[in-house]
Amino acid sequence: MTLRVLVVDDQPLVREGLVVLLQRVAGLDIVGSADGGRHALALVASLHPDVVLLDLRMADLDGVAVTAWITNHHPEVAVLALTTYADDRSLFAALRAGARGYLTKDATVDEIVTALRTVAGGATALAPQAQTRVVSAALRPERNPQPDGPDGLTPREREVLTLIAAGLRNEEIAIRLGIGTATVKTHVNNIFGKIGAVDRGQAVAYAYRIGLAQP
């Protein structure tokens, strides 16, 4: 069975290199390549790949938001994250958004091909360092845990979403909550990933729908 793959990366050399390498592999059909997150959404809808090989850090729309959109709108399409970053925030945000695999860009072609086939089959493929982080997180005792909402949003994330719905910008939210702007941006990215929003308008609509904001 031929596996239909869409490659997504906003760095031309990386994207084109992956396409060239993967096109040489028997059983893989590289149906297209996207140079950013929004381009990826359009191609997934039109090309219907089996797997999306996806960079997580892109300028126009990050890979976590793209993953969440694919998971919500095309659950039959598997997402394999391929990124430079192996930090906890990137890893767990991608997995929570629905990614079935997570590799770093030092992976070999054979490792990428194996992971593509694994996630297409419905299983999980994680880089060794990602496996270690997942196991460590599972074994780590949680201190003063706060219950998440049914959508997976933490109390702080729901607070940020409420302020987004009120029309506040990131800088204003930071001042209101007494936290840094970079922290607010992290919360916003996590919110988008968890609720499947691709922009603030969709996040606001979601906040109204679940009662976090009122007209």
C-alpha cells in the first residue's frame, strides 16, 4: 500500500530536502509540500494525505494549531511532528493537539520513514528523548494540581481565553494578570492547540460557545 505524505516546513532547504529524500523511498507518495501552516490547512483539505510530516515552529501559524485543526477536521489524517525542539512544552503541546508522532530533525531518513508508517497505522512514534520526557512526566508527582476543564484548558488558560474574548491584546492580558508577555503568548498557543482554533476570532467564538464570555 502506498502511503500519501504531505511535507510542511517554512524553511525551503529543509522542506525541499525532505521531499527529495522521501520521494526516493518505495511505497511513499509525496503528494505535496506546504511552506507554512495556513498553506498546510488548504493542502490537507484538498489532497487528503495519509500522513502530514509537520514542522512545529512556523511564522504564520504554528504546528500545534495546525495539528489541532487536522485532528478536529480530518481525524483520519495522522500528524508526525518533525522539529528542532525537544522541550517539554513543544512535545506535550503537540501530543495534546493530536500528533501521533514526534521526531527531532536529527532523525535519519530511515527513522522518519519508519515513523511515517507507524503513525499511519494508528500507533505512536516518539524520538528516544521524547519517550524519556513522556515517561518522566508520567512518574513525576504533581504538586498542588488544579483541575483542568473538559476541554483540557487549565484554569489559567481559561482566564486568558476570557480576556481574549473581552478584546484584550497580549500586552494588556500580561498587565492584567501580572505575568510576562511571553508567558501570555505561550498560554495563547496552548489554548489554540487544545480548542482547535487557528486565530483569535475562532478562540473568541469558542469562549462564547462554552459560556466564558457573554454578549
